[in-house]
Amino acid sequence: MGPPTRSEGRPEPATDRAETMNAVLQIAYGAPERVLTLARTPRPRYAADEVLIRVRASSVNTPDWITVTGIPYVLRLRSGLRKPATAVRGTDVAGVVEAVGADVTDLRPGDQVFGSLWSGSLTPKAGAFAEYTVTRPDTLLRKPAGLSFEDAAASVMSGLTALAAMRDVGEVGEGARVLINGASGGVGTFAVQIAELLGAEVTGVCGHRNLELVRSLGAHHVIDYAEEDFTRGGRRFDVILDNVLNHPPSRTVRALTPGGRFLPNSVGDAGRLLAGLPRIARAQLLGLGSTDVRSVPIKADRASLGDLAALLESGEVKAVIDKVYPLAETPAAVAHMLSHRARGNIVITM
């Protein structure tokens, strides 16, 4: 049905409004309010093995603000030196299948789906901060009927990362002592719930205003990072998921039990030239010694999406949404994410 693929997000002449869409385009690197703009642009084309989705909701994640700001600079070697190779950000998607390619047999127009455009790159072929996007069907799943588009979109990258970190990488089980640094953020709010569900004794680290939120999600203990430094206390943990990297890794791992697992999961502060890359490197170097340092992969396949959907549908795990922005206010949504003060996830609706 669709002609050969081309990258969406690049404005070009179009006389038929039905062939264009509203999208937020990135014109350069920099502050979101300066480099993101709402415009009409051609709809993305889909190939024989792809699906065209009418986007209903998306969410803002770390890869989005990294690509908007272009910091750390070294990552521009991958996304584009002066501006991103593709102009539309957003990797989480929830929406309705508009059309399918000739080779797609398991989805059809009208299906409500959620999933990811993520392919292990900072510049996917298409973005979700737009009225339409395209992706391969193997990164999509039919959305549970009782799950809103907003909750579905908020759950993809944050939920999948937390599930992988706690269940697969951290191997959290009954009685494990787990510390989650950055427990009130997108990944952190999911990780607290999943770790508690797996039977762990959960300690959440966050700011004062979020202590009750983190406690309500299932944390047995909460630490106000302004009042207590968990790396200098006497408590020890079997698993530390660090979504902030605000302490030197060599100090963080002192809070591990013998044989404990350290999961660094942050790129640090976007305001710094190299962001958190030096600390990530130091964390990985610790893994060359006796410390068990494990990376958390992003797995956006149907099996993982199915496991996440089952948790969401059961009500045992829920998405925490700080604020919902309309598409036209996407620059403010990304700026909100950049503030590192979001409680849970930030959603954009179309």
C-alpha cells in the first residue's frame, strides 16, 4: 500500500492536507523552547513490513531530551552533527492502526496498540510527537481495553526498563533488599512497584515532596536525599538501581552487600558538557573488579510488552503521570523533563 519509505519530519511542498499532519519538528540543538516548533509536514510513508499509526499519546523520555539538547556532544556523532537526522522526537506510542503494509498479517486498521519506535538508536526512522508515525509491528502490542492511551504511552520505556532492571538484570526475589535512587521518576516509580511485587524489601530515595508518593507505591523505607546520604549510612542492599548517578560510583557500591548488584541507569545532568558519561564509565570500570555492575537493556519486543501489559491490566502496577501536555506544548513537556523534577512520567496527547 505504501510507497518506498522516506524519513518523516522534513517539511516539503504538499497541496493535499490529507497527506500532511501536525508534528513537532526539531530545527537545531538547544533549549526545547528554541528548537522545537509545531508545523505541518508530510505524513510518514510506510513500507510493506510497517504499520502506520494514528498517534493518540506519547511520553517524554531520556533519549528525547538528549537529542533535543545535543548534550553530551559526543552523541551527535550518532544523531547528526548540526541537527538530528530525523526531525521528530518521541519513541513511546499509543494509538490506532491507520494502515498496514502488504506483509503485515497480525495487525489491521482500527486496532488500538501501544509500543515503541525504539530500535537501539537515538534517531528512529519516525517519531511519536506527531499525529502519525510508522514502525515495525514487532514493537507493538494490542492495548488492553481497560488501559487509557495516556497510561499506555507513559508505561512503555519507563515500564520496560524497570521490569528488565528488577526482574531480569537485578534478579530481584523474595526478601531481597533493593534500593532505588531516583524512586519518584518515570523508571523509579515503576521499579518500586515491580520490586515490591517480586517480594523485595524496597528502599526509595527521592526528594522530600515525593516521599509519600514513593511510600504509596510500595516502598518499605524512604530516604530524603537532602537529609540523608545512603552511601554513607550503615544499611546494605542486594541490588541498587541508580537512576540519578549523583554520587561517585565507587561510593555508591559501598552500600552493596557482598555479591550485590549495581545497576547504573542514568546519563546524568544535561547541563554538563559530558553529562554523566564520566560516571557511567567509572561505574563500568568497577565491573572489571570484584563489583557486579550490570547494564539495563531496553527490550521493546512483544514478549516484554506482553508481560508489562499483564501487570498494568491486573492493577498490580500503574503508571504515575505528573502532567499531560497537548502536542502544541511539547517544548514545555521536554523542558519539564529536563528539570529532573517530574513525579513519574510526562505525557503528550494528540
